[in-house]
Amino acid sequence: MPARIIETQTAPLAAATVDPITLDILENALRNARVEMDATLFRTALSPGIREQGDAFPLIADRKGRMVVGQFGSFIDGFLRNYDGDIEEGDVILLNDPYSCEGAVSHINDQLVIVPVFRKGRLMAWAAMFGHMTDVGGKVPGSLPTDASTIFEEGFRLPPVKLYRKGALQADILKIAAHQSRMPEWYKADLHALVASCRVAARRVEEMCQRFGDEVFDAAVGELLARNHRAMKHLIGTQIGEAKVSFEDYLCDDGRGAGPFKIKCTMWREGERVILDFEGTDPQSSSSINFYMNENMFKMFFGIYMIMVFDPQVLFNDGFYDLVDVRIPEGSLLKPKFPAALSCRTHALGRIFDVLGALLGQKTPDFLCAAGFSSSPHLMFSGNTKQGDWFQLFQIGFGGIPGRPFGDGPDGHSLWPGFTNVPNEFLERYFPMRIERYETVPDSGGAGKFRGGNGILMSYRFLENGKISIHDDRWFVPPWGVNGGAPAARSHKLLERADGSRTPLPAKCDNIDVAPGDLLHFVTWGAGGWGDPLERDAALVALEVRRGLVSTEGAKAYGVVLDGTGEVDATATTAQREALRSSRPALTVFNRGPDLAALRESCLADTGLPAPTPPVWPGHVAV
């Protein structure tokens, strides 16, 4: 039974017109309120994942729950359809179970706070924020087990409950939730910070309504949604064709030795609507790499990508959702059936952006981006100090960003534009570790007219006994290049023991013992290149060699020859480029590098790890 919203003022709002200046003021006031939500959260939370890296996503929605400003799309729809209870003024809803909100949050570390914004007895808006908690219980520190087979192994699952009821804190709910965490003080601080950020948004909505009137605010929000609808209708009509285009990419493995796992999407337009059909995606995994993808979330991903590529001035919101039809097969990797494990879903989440870019660029290759969003590398490190105090780190790493039609991909940058790294000084101050190297990996970005972003090497020297967990991907299937650009280098992890022995580690592993003096080399993937490498500015290649972004050997991929001073030898470069053009095969739109069979054959020699074995499902044959 859907949620019941209790309003003491039931008269409908009167119609109102909004002049362009007022609309612009309210649009920017809402943008600023969203920024203020972030600032409140980051200055109040304690965990480095939220406080330092910004692993949280805000939302302000209209009365119907449609996102007006935010990033991940609306969390409200699925909640309202699945919450069997009343919603009243002063309530604050808390939940983290993806299966109870149709995947609005996609693993249980993400705690979602939802605040209905009432004014004079009438629901005027919604504010919401979710943030990644460092720990919510489960079988491993960090609550992200790579080998979980059900969600019950991943930690404390909370259905939608009232953390505040009519303004009163339900202290027992907070006590029970914090009790499940290995870091209860961080949990409580982060949760209060989520609530505070939503209350800031509610206060700003109240101020807007007070200044301009409830009717004008409501009409303005409606116009912002309608304006987005008009813009997206035009973009879909001009940029999406009626002919079907398909693309598939692969998650490397499931953390248990099986892989790769295919994600496939087909796109076409029917009239004004675009269809995105994931038929052909592999069935759900018995491990935790499943991604319970909310259809509205993917609609927002699609909209953001369309807007950023074709018209960055458009304010993205939920107004265009009726123009997008997302079809995800039940029981697939992207819509697993309960109680499938979900804790490692970030790899599929990142890969979705690579697939989206490939689909949207096939009609207009000049707008095509290479692969490189790919994943969200995690490192967890936990244990007890010599004094017996518990420490626990959750850190997100960054890989390369794809080469693009208008320039190089950034080196070692986050998939999410708002994320930042944890400062090394913070890590060394609060955790028993020393960061010995933090640098770009030369040549890891794919060569191209526009180079793919390089991956990053972080070398962690551990100073106490503890355990580490690693979550990453793109160690087996490389990020592909486009329009003649080359694939990028893959990720790898190497543990160098204090005694000098060296062990390659899988991209997904838990409970690896480390001791004082051990050194972890954590290397992330690069991103694919865009365009013919032989068209790259030779002087720029020379500059990047001097800066350590490209090696002297790597410059050969661009046909660039350097003299003894590191400057371009123009005559030799011209000759080298002509020789390379005449001897190479024809350039292709997508350059994936070796096929899967060749990757399996060379895997042990290339990576030090055995190749994943093809996954098996009853009645299904994997590639």
C-alpha cells in the first residue's frame, strides 16, 4: 500500500504565472540550497568517505517527489510506492534497504534520509540526502564483502522507518542502527549530518515560499520541470535515431574467480520517446557485483549524459522522465531478485556510464567518449593499534577519465565530478599508515588525438597489524578507445611484504593480513584515447614526456621522436608518422584491444593472476 501523506490544508494551490526574472531567481536559489546541503553535510560528518571525499548525494524535489535539483535522480518515487504508513509534518524517514525503495539506494552502506517539507499544513516539497557510511555491520569491516551470496551478509538492513516522528527523535531507532556499526560514533555523526543537510533545504524552501508565495514557488518548480522536458524532447528528437544501436561491455570478475559478466544495452527512438533495453545482460551473479538499478536513476544518468554532451546549459531534473523508457530484465545483473547481494555494485555502476557513452556516440561519433568511468576503486584498512584502539578506513580511489571530442581526459579523477581525494596528510594523521607514493602512471591513458586520463599509483606503508579489503575492476578487460584512439592500461594491485616478497592481489579481495612495514601498491586503470594518436600535437607529447605523463617509449605510440634535449625532432617525427600510417590496419570506431579469448590466454603472464573462468547459470551460456 503506498504512503499516505497527511495534510491539514487540502485546498489545491491556485494557478500562478511566473515571470522570467522570478523564475531565474528561484532556479538559482534552489541550486544554492543544494550546494548548501553539501556544505552542511561535509562540515558536520566525521567519516572521511563523506567529510573528505563527498560520497553523498542531495535532492530537492517538488510536491510529487520529482527531483528539481540534485544528481542521482529522485529517491522519492520508489519510497512512496513501498512505504505503508502515514507521512506527517515533522517526520524524518530513514532507510538503507535497496529492496524496500526499488533501488533508489543501491547498497546498504548508503543511508537515505527523506524529509517532507510542509508549510501551513500543506506538503510543498521534499528534501533528501544519502551518504555512504563507513560501516553498517556485516561479515567484514566496511560492510562490502566481495564474496557475499546474499544481502544478509552485508550488514544491517533498515526498511523505511521514522527517525523523527512529528519532530521528536526516535532515540531507540538511532541506538539500534548505530549499535550495528563498528564505527558507531562516525555513524551517528554522519546520520545527524544527513538530517541537518535536509533541514537546511527545508528552511530554504520555506524562505522562498515566504518571499514569493506558495503558488509562485509551486508554479516555478513546475516550469523548471517543463523546461527540462522541452529541452530533452528536442535533444532526443535530434540526437537519437529510430534505428537500433547496441553496445556491450564487461565486468571483469565476481570476486570468486568467475567472469567476465556482460552488460548489454540497445537504444532506439519511437516517436518522442527513447527506449533503453538491457535485454542480453547476463543473469544476476551469485556474488555481490549485482547492481539493483532503479529505472529513474538510469533515466537521470541518461539525461545528465545527454545534457553534458549536447547542451551543458540545461538544468537537469526529473521533468523528462516520460520521454525515456528503461527496460531491465528481472533476475539480471542489473535487477537481481531478493535476497541477492549488492555490496560490490559500484563496478557495474561505473560500467553503465561507459555503455551509455558508447550508445549515444554511435549516431554522432564526433560526440563519442572513450571508456574509463569503469569503476569506483575502494580500499578498506582496519585493525587495532598497540593501545587497543580500533581504526577503520574506507577510501575511494580514482582512475582515468575518458578522452573526449574536445580534449584529454583528466588524470586520476573521480567518476563523480564532486568527489575529491582524501588528503594524504589526513590519512597519515588519523590512520597507522604512510603514503610513500601518490602519482600518475605514465602511458596508462590510451593514446589518441586526445589522450585518455592516466591511472594513479598510491603506495601505502602500513604501520600496524591489520586487514585490508580491495574493490576494483578493469584488471582483465581494458578500457576501450574510440575513433582510432587506443585502449588504456588495466589496474593492478601488488603487496610488497616487509621481507621483500611480492604478491599480486586480486582486484576484489577481503581479509588480507598486513603487518608493519608491508607496502601496498594500489594502481588504478587509465582511460581510453579519442581519435588518431598520429594527429596529436607533437609539441604537447614532448611536454607530457617532460612532465612524466607519457614516457619516451610511450611517445612512439604518437609517432613522436624526441631529440637529446627532449624537444620534437620534426623531420624524424614526420617520417615516423608516415611509416606508421602506411603499415597499420584501418582505424575503427571502437578499439577494445585483444578479444576475450586472447585476454584469457595471456592473463597469467600479464597480471600474475589466473584468468577468470566463464560464469555458468542453469540454461544460460556465457560468452
